[in-house]
Amino acid sequence: MTEQDWRIAESAEDWECGWEASERFQLRYFRALSLTEKLKAVEEMAEVAEHLQRRAWERRGHTANPVR
């Protein structure tokens, strides 16, 4: 799959969409990824989740690392 398959032309009038259309787009995009690309995407999502968890933990004044 090439990156160009999922690019929205800047000149497109309807490049903005609602929540439902956005969700469908993201699901179609993810489904079109190869297994390797899907695994990489899931790993990156896990890294983001860990980062956000760590930041929330620090904001609450905790010093220990909540991520195991």
C-alpha cells in the first residue's frame, strides 16, 4: 500500500468530515495495512498510551513509574 492511496487532495471541498465518517475512514485505513504495518501501529499506540499514563501519574504528584 502506498501513502498516496490515503491522501486527501488539498483542493477537495469535502475534506472535513464528521465523527462517523472519520471513524469509517480510520477503520478502512487500518484494515488495508499489512500485518507488519498493523503490528507497528499497535506498538506505537501502546507507546503513546504509556507516555500519557506516565504524564498523568506525574501530574498527580507521584514519583514512582506506573508503567511496568
